[in-house]
Amino acid sequence: MARIKHIALTTKEPAKVAEFYKSAFGLKELRRSPNGAVFLTDGHINVAILNYKTDASPDVGAHGPNFDGIHHFGFEVDDLDEACQKLENANAQRLTAKDHVDATMAAGGHANFEMKWAGPDGVVIDISHTGWEGTH
């Protein structure tokens, strides 16, 4: 069974929102990216607090680029190929090209490898067989 291990929020103020979740729920900060995104964890789930997406982003999702709130979520899967086949069988839309995935994996991948899909409502779904930082 796939496990939810990643939730991404979009906001105008990632640092301010991150401070809220750290103060209110005790989430631990993992890192900050140069673009202002903040990554938190509760030890089980990775929470990414992102800046707004642009129309050019492949994973802008059904809400558009200026959406505040939950933008996408991610499942850790045991077998990436099997998960892809199940998503294809369920008529999900692939947002990350297979050659991008293969190139990433050939280069050694990384701990936060993710492949993007969209469900029937356009909500973006990440899948990863390596998991996300701060999860186990």
C-alpha cells in the first residue's frame, strides 16, 4: 500500500507560514531553499511550504498559480514502475516525462526523488520510491 509522506502548501509568505506550523504543532525545520521554500517534518510526513507557482510550472495544478493552500501531496510507493502502471490504468495524467525520470535515476537520483501525475480533478500527486526528507 502506498503511504502519504509529503504535503505541499503554496503561499505568498512561506517563512511566516512555516513559523506558524513550527509554533502551533512543533514541526521541525529541515531546510530552506534559495527560492524561499521551507521544508518541515513531524518525523513521518514532509511538509513543503512553497512560493506561488507560475503558469509555466508543469505542476501548477487545478488551482492556478496564485492559489493559497494545499497544492499537492505525495505517496511513497514500493515499486515505481508498478505505481506508474496503476496510475496509467486509472487514467491519471503523467506530468513528468518518463525520459526525465530515467535520466534522474541514471544519475543516481536523490532522497527526494518524485514523479508528478494529476488525478481526475487535476490535483497534482507526487509518487516516490525513495521517500522525502524527514520521513521514515
